[in-house]
Amino acid sequence: MLEALTPQEFAEWRLWYRIEKPDRLDFYFQQVLAAIYNAGFKAPGGRPFKPADFAPDLRTPEERQRHELGRIEHEAQVIKMRERGAKVLEQQRRGGEGTG
């Protein structure tokens, strides 16, 4: 087969292999499981299952901890933004009551 491929074609196949990872059948299996489960079940909280719900966690404990801390920090920022938005809306509502 290598004799039939040009260097350009060979490079394209290598790139495809790097991107697609056809040896990662676990990823495709996770997608199938998510589709099957979503046909009749919901994950905790009523959300649909995602392929990641069926993936083993291959991160180190330190990586998991960093990820969790980042998630918590993000949630705190979202809460602060919502509170600021609620204050602005309340101020606008109060400012609008006196006019009209």
C-alpha cells in the first residue's frame, strides 16, 4: 500500500489518524452508550447522558483536584455576575417607578 500512496496522501492519512484516533474504540462505545441510555433514562438531575458519563477518569488526583477547584471558581464568578445583574435590574426598576 505504501508504494501506491504519494507522500502527500501519506501525510494526510497520518494527520487523519492523529485526529480521529481510530484505535480509541472506547470513545465510540461511550457515544453509543449515551445514545442508548438517553432513549429511556436521564442522568441525575434530569439532564441527558453525555459520552463522558461513561468514560473512565484517567486524570491523576492532582489533575482532578485542579479541575474541581477551577469549576468551583467558575461557579462563584457566575453567582457574582448574577447578583450584580440582579442589583442593576433592581436599580433600573426603582429608577423607572418615579418616571412615567
